[in-house]
Amino acid sequence: MITLDELLEKDKKREQDGFKRKIRIGRIVKPGSKGKEKIIVVPTTVEEKFVHDDIIEDQEQGEAEPTGGTGDGQEGDVIGEQPIRPEDGEGEGEGDGEGPGEGKGGEHEIEANAYELGKVLSQDFELPNLKDKGKKKVLARYVYDLTDKNKGVGQVLDKKATLKKIVETNISLGNIPDVSTIDTTRFIVSPRDLIYRILSREKEYESQALVFFLRDYSGSMGGKVTQTVVSQHVMLYSWLVYQYEKQVETRFILHDTEAREVSDFHKYYSYKVAGGTKVFTAFKLVNDIVEKESLARDYNIYVFHGTDGDDWDKDGKQTLAEIEKMLTYTARIGITIVAHSYVGSKQTEVEKYIQSSGILTKHNHLIKLDVMAENVDDTRIIQGIKTLIS
Amino acid sequence: MELVNQHVKGIMEECKIRARDAGLRFDDETLEYIVTNRDLIELSPKVMIPTLYDYWVHDVRVLSGKGMYEAYPSNPFETVINTRPAISYYNDNNPDWLNVMIFYHVLGHIDFFQNNLFYKNTWDIDLAGQALADKRMIARLRSEKGRWLDYVIEFARGMDNLVGFHKDLNRTVSDGGRKKLSRTDFYFDVFLQKIRSVPQHQYVKEISRYNQCQKDNGDFFTKVTGKYPEFDELYRKEIEAKTPPQMDIMEYIIRYSPFLRREENEWMKSVIHIVRSTSLYFQPQMRTKTMNEGWASYWHEKLFMADDRISGHEADYAKVNASVTAMPRVGLNPYALGMRLLEHIQEMEDKGKYSFEYYLLNDAVQKKSYNQHKNTGQSFIFTVRENMNDFTFINSFLDQEFVDRHNLFVAGKRINSQNMTWQYYIKSKKVQDYKQMVINTLYHPPDIRIDGEKTKDGVLYLDHRFENKPLKQDFIENTMIGIEFLWGGPVHLETSEPTNKANIDPRYTNFWDPSAPGASPEAAISPIEWKRVRYVIKDRKLHKQEL
């Protein structure tokens, strides 16, 4: 059986003969909980023929292609609803974390595929502006700590907190008429006033680099644009997995008119929505996360954003403000704009305001912009990665 | 890949006897193979023909199939191919009772392959053998020509959905088809008037002589050929010019391409020919999917329910059967639809409802209770199986009675902006809408032909007969590059495209922010207007011209 490498090698020869390349690197993401999803790298190709395009006439806006159905009901009846933004249903608390040796045997081979792609990429790239930050360089892991407070039950009584609570209760009961002479024997102690510390699971980030992937998943992103952005981010992700193994932490953020964080790459990769676009929300969310979790101190932070360049915030005031803020702590912001073919040679909104703001030249070692057309091939996508992390 | 064991083969032979008793007709010989998942993944890009020629796209498919299987394993119960003898593949590990059911299903498919008239051109070919010969030839050419062989396959496959399946079938089923210009008509309408330009009195004289000959049973033409010795030759030429053999694009290129006519390129013709005949072979399967699966499901149900080997496994069977033939609440299961429709046709015919009398009834109660006790339904569906394809099957028999009976509806899907949800709703319960929705899912390649008049001066001119569906634009360039290569000169393609771009703009932006510029609400409602455009490929560069 022919291998992927041989196929790609043959594909390269097409260019010598004056034809376009035909093989693209596709990926199948197998869902798994808690970042254990696997990316299976497969080649794909399309055999072009003259075929009909699916354009439905008289289609109202916001209406998808009809299909068949069976069962009771009258015309016009609504028979079901499905959320457009899929809920991030997985509770953080479920499962017991990653114990060693848990089902690792079978996974290796599959992951090796993603590594293969990463290997191709790693020859050329390196994360830019990487500084030594933080003390530890080991795996990110979960630790258990007595950090959460809980009324009534728990592992360890928090005496100070309990005492405060008792005083508080008794003040409201009127048992402390004079604060200078407190008679503790008159105190009434309710069981609800006992404050305990309880064992809880905390995420401990100990990696050096933290990469945020940001993707526009608004309605305008349909089709090729999303494919291209996702392709590029899959390659970046696979490359990070390979090159930096477990030393790179990744976070995933999707946005339309609002931004949300999703827990794993599979969700990042597969969610679709049909809303409008406000680019600044994603950058704002990153800034908020970084601030709230004080990530800037321990991490080299990288932000990669993929969009079609469409933004309701036409002059980008809000976006630019968030980017400026971000530039104070990031090691690199890489923005990819994949322009729809109907845009032609015009600039997209995002491109326009970023170019005219001058931040690209002012902070040229911190922020990079790459603009490509929606129907580019893998070589161009890889070229884009080079630009973003050069 | 190995043949099933004697025990399983015994079950199959037993099934054949009972299927024949029920009226199915098929060859005695069949081959059943047990295959592994790996085999299946490697076979499916080759449309399950183990001897199909090698091609790198198949390898790509195999590699992605393996990845797909790792992520989402699934195994089909059976796969049958239309060879002689018919070959069917099974997964290992089926219990006997399940094999009985699957074999009935497979026999349904084989009966369909071997009796449906759309398959007529495949009956006299042993595909497995033919494919093997082709595979060897391709392998030999590849060793000589290297990757240029693969380009030729690629470019030929770029046109292989435009093969003239119906024309080919027409030649076999009704030899020739079109009415020829008769000798008499040629003589009076063309020869005398246009070629000879005889004066009127002479023309009238000939007509009366003709009428006289008709009366006397005399031979009118002996005198004609005596007077004009060139007449027969002119007539033959005229016939040839008037009814040029209808050729599809691939045939036309094989025959007339100046590039392929060069001696060093002759070999390409055989490659195109192989691709074309392989495609033709699979055309009937693509055009009878609903019927074929419906027919097989109908028979596995009917035969297995009456088989004593079901006893003890009724519940197991019900579960398996439901997973295959259930009608989903939302979505279309063509196999289930085909089976239900066959059952419906049988019942309608049994009651004599396919009659003028029934159509004239207006009273719903009378319509419902109408029953002529004809009981000819069973033989009627055999006729349907023989003469119909998916389109004619659905178009002729899907009626309001069927839609009502199975509570079918067209399900719409729209955005509910308040809850941020996709809302599924019952869009229509009318048979016209349902039928159209089903027909839209059927295989229907675009109708693109050679324009004989505009094909000149080295330009190949393709004309797309527009059916309110534009071509997929992304694919036009590479497809045309391929045709240009094989034609050896510029290629023009005339097709239609929408003028008001805003309407097919996939952006929903305006739905969410009406204040944003862009498509106005009126533009959204206006129907799409089409304009004719011409794509021109020359030296691998694509241009578009408006017409």
C-alpha cells in the first residue's frame, strides 16, 4: 500500500508538469473528553467534474435546505428545535482526571499520525519571542487543594472563617450589645455557621507557552473559509503537539457576536453557528482570561485568530483597543484573514482597519497579519503559518 | 477475502429455492465472500470491484477510509456487485438466522440487477473479467508513460459523469430510435426541389407517376436510379448528415480530437474508453438506488417473515429490520421509502385503483373503500421492477394517498432568532412538494453536449442545457483544463449563472443586523435571474465572457 509521503511526493511532481496540486491534508477529529480527542490526518482529494451546485430557488433568508419527515402534525407545526450554539455540556467536575496508564495503549498509533504532519512542519518553524518564564516546565496537571470553602460539611474546619461567621450571626441576633465586653457564652452557634475547607480539583498550568486559538464561527464563515482557517489551525495545533509536546498549553475561543471558550479542540474545530460578527469580543475574552488567571506572568502567550475579515465594528475601534492591550503581554499575535472570493481585490474590513492603524509596523515583532484567498492549497496555508510565527 | 463455508453456502442455496418460488429470477451461480473491514475499506474506492484499475485517487480514498474507520467504525451487512456471477461480500460473525435475512436481501438485489431494463447493457459483460483486462492494460501503459497515464485517467474521469447513458441504452433497447428520412421523402422534398431544382410541371409529373406506381405496385425508383445514377449515393450521404450518431463528449473526443489522432497519443484513446465504459457500467446503479434497495428490503421482509428459520428470532429480526427500514422523524431514508412505495403500489393495484374510474372519484370515503379485488399487485410490481428507474418510479407512483398513509411531510429548517435555535417544522404535506423534494435528491448530472455547429477552427464548444441549476463554479477550471488537454485546443463552455449575486450570498449578516448595508429585503425576495455566460479555456487559462 502506498504511503502518505509517497502520495505527497507524487503530487509535488504535478507542478513540474504545469498542473495544480490535488492532494490536501484532511483531518478527522475523533471526539474525546478532556482534551483527549485525536486528530487523524488523512489525505483528501476532489475529483472535479461538471456538477450541479445546490442552489435552492426562492429560499427565504435564514432557511436551510428542506428534507423529508414522517409522523403526526399539521403544516406549520414546529416539531423540534436544536440549539445553534451547541452547549458546552461537559461539566468540569466529571470523571477523575488523567490517571497514568489509563487507556494509553491504543492511542499511541493514532496520535502518531498527527505527529507525522507535525514533523513536516517542524522542520521550518519555531515559536517566536520565546522567553524563559515561570519556574516549572513539566506537564500541566490537575492538583487537589483545600481551597474551596463550604458551609456545614467539609474536610477541615476553617476556624477563622467560622468565628467571623458566628460573630456576624450573633450581631444580627442582637447578642453583642457592646463590642468592648463580648460575652461569648451568650453566643448561639448555628451548624450553618461552621465553615469548612473542602478538597477540590484545581487546574495547574505549568507550561511555558500558552496558545490561544481564536476562530470566527459566524454565519459569513460558511464553506471554504472555515475549512481554510481550520486547516491552518489544525496544522498549527499538530505542530505544537509535536514540537513542544506537552509544554504548550492551548485554549480555544470561538466568536460570532459574542465569544466563548470551548474545552477542547474537537469543539473548536466542529462548531458552526449563523450569527453576525464582532471580532473584538474574542480578543476581549482573551484579555479577560489572561488577567483573571494572571497568565502573563508565567507564560509566553500566543494568540492566533482566524476570520473572513468581516466585522460589524467597521473601523475596528474596539478591536484595536483590545489588541493594543494584548500587545502589552503577548509574545505574538497572528491574524489570518481568509477572504471570500467575492471580495475580489478589495480589502476586508478587518484588514483595512488593522493596516491603517499602523500597529503592524509599530509592533512588527509582536503582531503579524496574513491574508489569503479562500481557495488556497496546503502549501499556501503552511506559508501562512511561517508568516504568522516568523 | 475468502468464500463462505459450506454451511453458509447451504443457507444461501436454500434461500435461492424459496426466492425463486416467490417469483424472483436470477442466475444459478453466485459467489459469497467473507471480507474483513480492511478489505472493505480497500474495496470501496474501487466501487467494490476487486479487479478495477489502479489509480492514485483510490489510494487517497483508502487512506482516508482507514482514518475514518478509526474514528467512526461502522460495518455494512452486505454489499452486492453487478457481475456475472453476482458477487456479494459479508462481514464475518453473522448468526445463521441473520444470514438468512441478509441472503434474501442480496437475492433481491441480484434479481433487480438481472431484470431491470436499465441494466440491459451490463448483462452481456463479465465486469470482473473486463476490469481485470483493463487493469492490466493500464498497468502496462503506466510502466511506459509514467504519470502522464494518470493525468489521462484524471481528465477522462473529469467527464465521466456526462456519458450518454440513455443514448447508449436506446441503441440496445430500441435499435436506433429516431425515424429516418425515407427514400421517397428525400426524392421529392430534397432531391428534386433542392438538388435538381426541377421545374414545377416536371415535379407534378413525378408525383402522379409515383401515385400510379403505388396503384400498380410498380417499382417507382428503378426509373429514378436509371435517370439519376447518383441518387442512391446522395441519399446515403444525406442520411448520414441528417442523423449524425449521437455522441457524448467522451466519444466525440476519442473520435475527433486532433491531439489524440497523433500517433504518439493513440494510447490515450484506450484509456478514455476504459474510463467511459466503467462509468457507463455504474450508471444504472446510480439511477435506481431507491428502487433497488426498496426492492431488496421488500423481499427480505416478505420472504423472511414466511420462512420457518425465523422462529425464535422474531424480536431480533424486528430490531435489525427497524434499523434499516424505519422512516425517520426528520430526514429521508430512500431505502425505507422505496420499500414502502412498492408495498403501496401493490395494494393500489390489488384494489384496482390505477384506473380511470378511481381517478374520477371525488368522494374521499368512496376513494378509500374503493376495491375491485383485482389482486394483480404482485405481478404489477414485478413489471415496475423491470421497467422503471428512480425518477419514473417516484414521479409515477408517489401520490397523495401514499403521503397521507405514512404521514409524510417536507421538513423545513429555519433559524429562530429569539432562542438561537434551528427550528424544524412541517413545511408541507402536499404530494407535489414531497415528490419534488425527493426528486431533488436523485442523481442527475448536468446535460452538457457538443455543439456541432460552433465546434470549428480547433475549438471544442460545449453547451450546457440549463435546468435552473448552475454548475459548481469551483470545479469548472480544472475540468476544462483536462478537456483542453485531451482535445488539444481551446474549449468553450456555455452555461448559465445567476445575475443577482446578493441572493445566493451565503452571508446571513443582514438577517442579524438589518441596519448593515448589503442585500435589501426586496432583493432577498426577488427570484434569481439567469444569464448565459461562456467559459473559455486556452493554454490552461480560464476566462469568462458574458453573452
